[in-house]
Amino acid sequence: MKFDCEIIQDLLPLYIDDVCSIKSKVVIEEHILECSKCKELLSELGNQAVTQELSIEKNRVIEKHLKKERKRSTMIGLITAAVLMIPLIVCLICNLAVGHALNWFFIVLTSLMVFASITVVPLLVNDKKILWTICSFTISLVALLGTICIYSGGKWFYLAVIPCVAGLVICFAPFLIRYISLPKGVCNHKALITMSVESLAVYSIIAVVGIYSKYPGYWAAAIPITTYCLLVPWGIVLVLRYLPISKMFRASIACLVSSLLLTFVNDVVDWSIGDFNGICLAKADFSNWNTYTNDGNVGWCILVIGVILTLIFAILGCVRLSKREIK
Ligand SMILES: [Zn+2]
């Protein structure tokens, strides 16, 4: 062999890309006829080059389709926005002609903004669609309630807005937290952050209702009942997320904690309204469902179902544990 394998192997990538000189090409081809090791390497490199080429081509096709799709959805979004402008302009002219001022026009404007937030926004936005859609929906809903409140001269703005926004936060916080970049120290505690935000949302609803209702004894009853009810989701989240035992045992404890808390919720209500007669489970009568027996029947149902689920998960946990020990 005229040339060393190392020299030939250095030249092989250039040969595959067809960028080496004719002289080198001849040398490589002559060498390969005699050397099986370099021949094998050439075919391997050739295969790798084909795979790379295919992957580049695949990404190019996907990118092209995505671009086309984005262009199409932007177009549909702009057309929808343009269509929504027609009733808006008609209302603008009518409001000016009839009332010689702009008042109910803003109600139409904000109503269309609510509609556009769930139709136009997802079509026009390419990144973080859900986040942008929910944010724009919330802002336009607040604007709509605000304009209706001003137009009707009502004093209920906060009473309507806070529960609406809090309700949206409670529903969507678990999804939205994924889009928010959190500092390193807390990014592993998304469940805790979500639960804290949702608890604040619940308390804000209780607070705004209390401020508006001015009902005597409201706070003394509402705060303990709300806090006790929040213990159920908090208990489940803390047990499922942080207890250092197997999944089945965690599920078992979560069932036990939540069913026990729910079973005695009536005692907390009684205590909050000053009608506490000690912790006790009301008598059940499953043949008779009325105002006097409903509490006991529901309480016993929750307790029995909770205990059954607790036992099922605990047994499954033990079975898994013993299987693992046998292995
Ligand atoms: Zn060789």
C-alpha cells in the first residue's frame, strides 16, 4: 500500500463531501481496493453522512410546514379581527348618532375583546399560546365588568372581578406555572407555589364577600371554615409530593388524611358558628335521606370510602414491597 491508513482516513470526510482533489480521490480509491479496514470506515462514514442529511432534510420540511401553518393561522386571525371590527364600527357610529357620546360602545368593545382573546389571540401568538390567551381573556373580562359597572352605576366591581380572577387563577395556575421561569431555589417546589397562590385566591374571594356582605359574625365563621377546607388539598399535596415513602403508601395516607378531614368538616362549621357539641360523627340512616340524616349519611360515606381506599393502596404498597424484596 502506497499510503498510510491514517492519512487516508483523514481524507475520507473530504472524499465523502466530494471536496478533495482528483489526485487525492484516485489515491483513496486505489487504497480502498486493497485495504478492507479503510473500506469499512468509508461505508460507515457514508451511512452517517446519509443519516445526517436525512435528519437535516426532515427538520427543513417540518420547519417549512410550521412556517406555512403559522402564516395560515396569522391570516385567519387577522381576518377574524377584521370581521370583528365591522360591528364595532357600526356601534361606534350608532352610539355617536343616537347618544351624541360614547358610553355603551365601550361595553360592545370590551365584549368583542373577550371574544377576540379566545379566538384571535391564539391564532396570532406563536409562543406560549395558553399563557397569552388566559392573560388576555382575564384582562378583557375585567375591562368588560368595569365598563358595565360604570355604565350601570353599580358598586359591585370588586365583588365581581375578584371572584372571577380568583376562579381563573384556581383553574389555570397549575398549567400556567409551567410557563413561568422560577429562580433556581424554588423551581422544584412548583406544587407549593401553586397551592399558595390558589389559597390566596380563595381567601381573596372570602375577603371580598365579607367586605361587601357586612354580615355580623361572617369573619369568625368564614376564616376557620375556609382554612379547615384548604387543609384537605394542602394535606394531599404535601403527602403526595414530600413524604419519602413509595407512591402507593403516599396515596394511602393522602386518602386517610383527606377523608378524616372531610368527615369532621361539620364539627368545624358548628364550632365556627358557636354551636359546638364536641367532635362526633352524626348518626347515619341510609334508608332515610332528609335534612336530619344527610350530614350523618354523607359523613359516613366519605369515611367508609376513604378507609376502603386507604386499605387498598396500603395493600398494593405492601404487595409491591414484598415483590421487590423477592427480586
Ligand atoms: Zn487503509
